[in-house]
Amino acid sequence: MNILLLGAGGREHAFAQKISKSAHCEKLFIAPGNPGTAQFGENITISVNDFEAIGAFCKAKNIQMLVVGPEDPLVNGIFDYFKSDIELSNIIVVGPSAAGAQLEGSKAFAKAFMERHGIPTAGYREFNKSNFEEGVSYLRNHSLPIVLKADGLAAGKGVVIAQTHEEALHTFEEMIQLSLFGKAGERVVVESFLTGVELSVFALTDGKKYVLLPDAKDYKRIGRGDTGPNTGGMGAVSPVPFADDVFMGKVIKQVVEPTIKGIAEEGLIYHGFVFFGLIKVEGEPFVIEYNCRMGDPETEVVLPRLTSDLVELFLAMAHGKLENSLIETDKRAAATVVLVSGGYPGDFEKGKVISGLDEATGVQTMAFHAGTMERKGSYYTNGGRVAAITSYGSTIQEAVSTSLTKIQSIHFDKMDFREDIGYEFLG
């Protein structure tokens, strides 16, 4: 079958590699893609939010499956767009409806959903301009630290953990009164801070049944030891050592099953991934956030460990046969280390020549392109997160070590990365 994949990051490079290996994939197109995805299919210069152009391309190329990588087109309703067009309605769309995507598109919606269905999460309140002064009073009396979240999509940067009341009040004012995150921050969710260790769990669902993919843990802060500002993700490991059968049993019973049941009970059309951002607090799982797609850079360790045919899983989802699907995984650990531009997640320069990226790929290692571009046979930086270097290993420590060794041969001006990915599990 002909398949169109939307997106341009490291996640989409990993998806392209996996999809291209499927017995069901005849031709793969990626819009807009990157130099890495071009190794596995044909890149098409179409924006992920240009639904009209995407639809026209699908009609022209007899596309039978659309796989949506990033969250924006899902929240903006690409599933609904396809299902409302008689010529596109038979195309399998891997991704939820706009209503289902609100689990990620609105923090307030997600928190209320969890509350309705008894899913463990931190206590919260939500505020906007109409009750701003009430929010100020609430923050002044809140225990520290305080978590402030922009309600809408903010490219992974709409969460601030304030260590002082002054910082919380300043951030609160910036979000609501000064439009720090634009419309995404017009409403702010204030949460209690939970202390524990985070992990990510991924389900593929048809809105009623589901299968779980390998779990992972990502590292969002820019600095060693999880210091400094949040980024889109500096690395990830899989599997998560503390996610044993006992803990995962709790995750399934207390989080995954109530979520899927809630989706069904509320009549949300959901054919795609649910990303559960979790934190383990005194042995119990709590939900930090939902995403309506696979995470990045977690995808770069999850898909390399998935040995099942991914397109076959998508077909099972589309035809209501997920309960018959078997998830098979590589028993090895996987770790990815993200190479970023100097200055990221703040201001950074693009257009730096990259050397050694192709040479990093080998039997144990894959170099996934993220923010790269190609000119006259050379790669250049084209974003904050430039590439994700993923390696296998018998342990997380071995996988991380292999990636770090490969990185020694990669270079671009002001290249930065974390050497301590997986640090909690290395000793």
C-alpha cells in the first residue's frame, strides 16, 4: 500500500525506517521529511498543516494510509478533515480526531478527563484573565515548588516549575497578561509538584482496545543531572528498569485501562497513539500529561526495540483487531543521545556544516536526523535538536556508552549534548 507520513523530525525518521521495512508498504512518502527520511521514502514539500494540499496529494498518489507524527495537525483536525471528504474517507488515518486530540491540545481538558475517570494525577486549578487576581492569591499561598502549564500547545516549552512564589507570579503574569506562549497560555493550569521518577508509556488504540509498546524514559532538561531549562528532549532510554511487572500492572489497571474506557464512554473517536507521561511516586503511578502521538526522542528508542510489523499493527487498529495483535520486542536496551545547537533551547544559529553523521550508523547504532538540511551532498544544522544517536546494548549503560563513542566522530560548530542520559540507571 502507498503510505504518507507527516512530520520532519527524528521521530519521523524512526517512523520512516520502521514503516519502510513493513511487508505492507509499497511506496512511502514523507511530508515534508528531512535528509534522514529521504533514505526510506520520497520527501514531499507540503506543510503538515496544509490539509488541502495533503488531501490533494493523497488523491493523486492513491495513498491508503496517513501516519501523523506531530501533534499540531491532530489538534487542528486532520482526522476529521479526511473523514469529511468522501474521496479521502477510506484512507486509514493513524491519529485521533480533534476531539480526542484535546487530551494533549488542552491541559485543562486532560485534567478534567482524569478527574472524571478517577485517574491518578496531581491536584490542580485553572486560571485565565477573568480570574487572574484569584490565581495570584492562590499562587501566593501555594506550597513550593509550583508547576504552571500553558493550557494549549507550546512546542514542549509551556511548562515551568517555579521554585519561588516570585518566580511563579512572574511566570503567571507573563503567560496570561503578556502572552508568553500566545493563545496557548491564555489559560494556565496550576498543579501541585510531584516528587518521583518519570517514565513514558505508549498505547496504540482504536478507542476501545489497545496494545502497549515498549516503555521509555526521556530527559528534557538541557543540563547534566537534569538541570537548566526544559527542552524538547535531550535523550531517552528503553526499557525503564523500575517499570517491572508489578509497577506496570498498576499502570495498566489505574491509568491505561481507565483512559481507554473513558475515551470510549465519552464517544471520542481515537485511532492512534496515547502517550502517557507518568511519574512514579512512592511506588504508585500518576499521570503528568497525555500526548496524542508518539514522543520525541522516545520514538527513537521505542521503535528500534519493536520487532513487530508496525504497519500490520496500524491495519489491526483500523479493522478492530488489536486484541489479536502480538507486540514483539528486542530484548536489548536502547539509548538515544540528542545533539543540539549551541544556545538551544534559547537562541541558536542554523546553517552549521555537520560531519560524521552517516558514518555513525552501523550494526549497533542509528543516526536519526531531526533538524538537518542537505545542500550539495553535505548536511547542515536546521533546528535546535539536530540529530538523535541511538544505540543498542545488553544494558542501558552499554547502549549509552556506544552512542557517546559514536558521537565522538560527529561534529558541527557549537554542538551540545548530554553525556549523562540514563544516569539514574548507570551505577
